[in-house]
Amino acid sequence: MARAVKLREEVAIPEGVEVEVEGTRIRVRGPRGVVERDFGHARGILIRKEGGALVLEAYFCNRRTKA
């Protein structure tokens, strides 16, 4: 089975919501409260904030990484 060389997903950040990215830890603050998650278990995935979107990138990913 062929592997994808680069996979990129963008998640739009709604107005009134703040997102902080610290390595693999993401903190989201909004009108309903604060949620913090650690994605350290997701190896090979790069997480960063670009403008008004959260960007997830993976290189040479297989089925498991895509999910």
C-alpha cells in the first residue's frame, strides 16, 4: 500500500476562542471554559497555530497515523 508523503489538515478556530500550542500540549479557552489535552501519544505529527487555524502535519504517514 502506498504511503502519503505529506498529510496536512487545518482546523478553523472560531471567534471568541483562544488556542495555545506548547509542543504537543494544546489549551483551548472559550466562552464555555478551558480544555487542555496532551497529544504526546501521536508520534510523528506536527501541531502548530497559523493565523486563524490549527494546522496538523504528518510526513510519510500510514493508516494509523492518518487516523
